[in-house]
Amino acid sequence: MLRRLLALKPKFFPQNQYHKTCWLIAGTFAVVIALEYATPSDYVFGYLYTGPILLANPRLNRSATLQVTLIASVLTLLNLVVPTLELTNPATVANRFIAVMALVATGWLSDRNRRYEEAIARHKAQLQAQTQLASIREDFVSTLTHDLKTPLLGAIETIKLFEGGQFGTITPPQEKVLRMMNRSHHASLQLIQTLLDVYRNDAEGLKLQRQPVNLVALAEEVIATFTDLAASRRVHILLNHSESDFRRSLWVNGDALQLQRVFANLLVNAINHSPRGGKVEVRLASLGEYQVVRMLDSGQGITEEELPHLFERFYQGHTNRQATGSGLGLYLTRQIIEAHGGTIWAENRKPKGALFGFQLPAYVKDE
């Protein structure tokens, strides 16, 4: 038996420790065999073989555990006829079989426990690998975005010099090309900043600079910023204050810069989904303890398959848009709203169009 155990050494198991375990198992077997076969068959010591089985399971491989269990079971039953050939009473036979069943159960439970431990070890290794991969990914994104921002900023400044006539007079066609290049570079810069913000927020959480913010004033500023974009798409933007056109204030305790990004992302999303000649409506309302903002477009709406995934990272819908995005804007918007303790949602309108809304806890401004 010792030779069999020595032949079953697991890979990477320390040699000295493995030999000590094998000798310990063999020695325990010798003691139990001596007790079994030096006493009448009525005395059952087979239960003591559970010690070698439990000893073999965590330190040797699975095959060794099975062999130790099998040998212990055979030796327990063999003591019925060895060393004497006399018939034993039924109670002794039953006791022996119960002992064998206990040994088999011990071996099976030990083997299952070993498999559970191995599975847990594998999961831990996978989690560690995923954590390490996430760290490498974040470092890569941070480095990449930093390295990309520098040449983009340089290119934008160079374009400004050209537009300012620093390198000579520019013709109208050249001015048109320069404006297009400037917009393209700013869009790329915004995408890089969004990507960096998304990964930083996932890793460190969004840090807010809270102060009283009027959502009405914020909405008006963002709408004014994107008036030209809407005009180029022939999309009309409306701003409504609840049920009337009377201007009112909607105060929240939030980060003005981050909430401005929310308005910008949702407004651009609505403009991109609206057809030429369509309209985008921004509705502001105060409902109890919350300030609610809804943006409605006149596009084709959202499919049932898209709805559960709209705010996931890198998700892009399949509806016909006039401009494609990165799949990060709505994800970043959700990050910002949730960091403010609010909720965001999307739904279809009838007969067509979509609604994106969010609500934030209201802030009571001191008089």
C-alpha cells in the first residue's frame, strides 16, 4: 500500500511532506489492522480507518483517497473470515457492513469537500486575475487618454492660429474646412474625456462638488449651447415648465458641472434621434420631494430589446440615428444621476418617439 501511495504523488507537492503523509497513513493502517486481526471478529475497529481516509483526502490526490477507502473497506470485511474461518453471528456481519458504509460515506464526503475547496480556489484565482486585469485596463485607459489628449489639444490650438490668420489669409472654403476640423477634434477630445471619466468613476467613485443648483437655469444654458447643432439637423427645441410656460426655479443640491453633462448628453441624444423637421421637448417639473426632468424626442422610439440595455457601458441601440455615438454618454449620465441619489429611466411614447427622464431630491433654498 505504501508503494501505491508513493506512486500517486500529486504534481508540485513537496517531496518531504508527501512522504511523511504516506508513512503516517501506512502507520495508522498498521495499528488498525493489528487491532482488527488480533481480536475476535465481534470487535469492530474498522471505523478507525476514517482517520487515514480524512488524512489522505486533503494531502494526496483523488485517486489516493479512493484507493485508501477501498482498501479500508476490504480489510474491514475480510476480518469476518480472517484469521479464523468460523461463521460469525448476523449482528457482527451487520456491524461490519455498517462500518463499510461509514467508510464509503466518509470517502465520498471528503472527496466532495475537496472538490468544493478546489472550486473555491479556482474562483479566487479567477477573481484575482479579473482584479488584476481591471487594474491593468484602467492604467491603460488612463495612459492612452492622456497621450491622446496632448496631440489633440495641440492640433486644436494650431487650427485656431490658422483661423486667426496667423499663417496668412484664408479663403472661405478653407475656413469651412478648418471649422469642420475644429468640431471633429473637439468631438474626439470630448469622447476621450468621457472614456476617462467613466473608468475613473467605476474605479474611484464620482466625487461631487455640491452646491445649490437651479435646473431651469442649467437647462437654458445647455439648450443655448446646442442651438446650432439642432438648427443644422432642423430640429426645434422647446422648454416647458410643468403645465405652463411660466418660468420657475427647480433647486437641487448637486454638482453643476456634472449635471450640465447630464443635460448635454440627454439633449444631444434626443437631437440625434429626431428626424429633420422634428422637435425635442424639455419638460421641467417639481413633484413632491423631487425635481423631475423629461426629454422627449420625435424619433422612431426604443425597441423592447433595447430598453433594458440603454444605460449600459458601450451599448449602442439599433434605431436609425442621424449620428452615431460611443455608447458611453448614457452610461456616464446614469453614473452622475445615481451619484446624486436620483434615478433615471427611459420609455416609449405613443404613437412614436422616446422619453428620457431623471429625478433628483429637491433642495429647499434658504431665504
